Amino acid sequence: MQWSLKQHPKNKNRIEHYQMKISQHVAKKTTKRLLWCLVFFTIYGFSTSTAQIRTKSATFTNPIGNGADPWVIHHNGYYYVCQSNGNIDSKGISVRKSKRLSQLGKPVTVWETPSKGWNSSQVWAPELHYFNNKWYIYYAAGEAGPPYIHQRSGVLESVTDDPQGEYIDKGILNTGVDKQDETGTIWAIDVTIGTIGGKLYAVWSGWEKNATTDKTSQHLYIAEMSNPWTISSTRVKISSPDQSWEKGGELDLNEGPQFLMRNNQVFIIYSTRESWMPEYRLGQLKLKDTSKSPLDVTNWEKSGPVFQGTSAVLGTGHASFTQSPDGKEWWIFYHAKKSTTPGWARDLRLQQFTWRADGSPDFGSPIPAGVPIKVPSGERKSNISRTKNR
């Protein structure tokens, strides 16, 4: 009798034996692969809950904190936010440190007012700047009000290269001469600094002359500096609240100037209308020719409003500007009023802005509270990296 290979009894038994062996081997391999997959997902966090966390961390919502007059500077991978400790009657200055622009760090008090003197109270709108390996804080202060007629501006210098470290008082700034005043200077707030054409300049909000009432119109002034704590030229008025969108309330003012520079263009973004009212908004000055002196008032061109409130976001003003961690995006950091009631109850807000074809900033419209905003570019990558490396 002839048998096929499969039909032969011995071969049939062998085939069944090898089939069983192969099945067992495949089962073991499959089990090992499943175990490795389980270990992989456990280590790298690709679980449903972690994916949800990563999705949530890719956005934030406004407001990101309470307070007013926010100042931010990006340095060596950290964002430093400088603020006064409290509201209009503050007696100290704090600096926050964070890797993330969209998340404020813990405040560290770096300076407190002396018990007496021109700067013993009313610390307003401090700014933190880095210049020649030193940190400088520019601030306004004065005797307690109201009326708020004693505000003058001063500067602090860091002892070390730590912006959250100790500071020494470098004194009052010469923001105008008044020999009859005990400080010898003229009312001034919101000093900021910037370098144009290799020279250092200060810009601030001030009065034309000292007055006995705080219902006095505020203007923007500029002057050259010989070093970060010395104004060395006569002040020049470069803006007054003379446009229709700058007037209409109980007090006409220009204040909170900030330099915004890009691609050899120089802008000053400032606040106008009353800071305690919903109509607070931003205006813009542009230096028409950067090869000519910024001390020439005719070299500045005004436009606005460039950023203003809506029915959902009130009193948008006193902004500062920075870039995303990877330098690909520009962001505006500003405050808004919490209600229509006159006063200084405000919170801090952050959103991206873009640039127009002519090189001017386009701030768009303020994003309402609670609306998800993508975190700054570069923050997203660092979040994913931290999630994977847990």
C-alpha cells in the first residue's frame, strides 16, 4: 500500500508534534510582546489619563493672575515678572520666576520702602531690566495719598546677577527740575528704558509742572541716560493726550510707555484714558527715522487705539511684551478691569500678537476670560518632554 507523506502514520505524528511546538512558541512570543507593550506604556505614560493631562497642558485661560501693570522679561530660559506688592498703596516690590510664560512663579520680595523719605509708600508699576550684567528696577513711589501728587521715580540696582536677590537704592531720577520742590524734581511715573542707536534712553509719564491736585494731565517724556541710574539730558515731551480717542473722561492722560522693537523699527506702546475706568486702552508712537534722534518730537508718529476693551474684557492697558520660549511668537502681557465699577481691581492677561506687512504690531482683540489659548510655542514641547520622562 502506498502512503502520502501526510498519511504515513509516523509522519503524521511528527507533523502534529511540530505544529504543537510552533503554537507554543508563537504563544510565548505573543505574550512577551504584550508584556513589553504594557511596560512601554507604563513607563512612557501613554495611558488615557496622561494623554488627557498633556492635552490640557497645551492650553491655558485668562486671567493668569491678579494685579496690575505687569512687567515680564525673558532671560536665560526663565520668565521674570516684576510687580508691586499690593495695590495703589504698595510698600514693596516682588519678582516672580518661571520656566513657563503662561504660569506665574512664586513672588519673592526683593525690596521694601524705607520708613520715611520721598519713596516711603505708593510703589507703582516697577519694571525689571538687564543691563551690563546687572539688574535694574525702575519704579514710582511717593508719600501716601490721596491726593497722589508726590509720585517720583527711582531706580534700584542688583547686588548680584540674581534678579530675585538683594538690591541697593540708586536714588531718585531727574525727571524734570523744580527747585521749589523738596525732591528738586517733577511728578513722574512709569519709567522704562531702551537702547536706540547705541544710546540709552528713558521714557516716562509726567506732569508739565508740579501741582496741588492729582487731576493733572499726564504726558510722555523722553531723555538720554549716561548710565542706568542717571538721566543726563533735558526731558522732551513726545506725546500729549490730544487725540479724540485719548480724551473724553474726567482726566486726559498718557502713561505706561513701553518700548517695542523689531527689525530696526522702534515703537512706544502706551496707555491712555483713565486707568480706573473701562475705557483704558493702548496707543502707539512710532519712531519715523531710526537714524535720527528720538529726542526730536517731530520724529514720532502717533496712531491708535491699537488695543482696546470689549463688552467682555474691560480696561485693557499697561502692557509689556516678550517672545515665546523658542523665539517664534510674540506675546502681549497686560491687565484688565474686573468690573465696570471705577477703581483699580484688575487681573493679568496674556495673548499672542502678530506683525503687519509694514512692520507694525497687530494686537487684535482681547480674548475673553475662560477661552482656551494655546500655550506659547516651545512651552508645548517642554510639556510633552516632561510627560514622557516621568
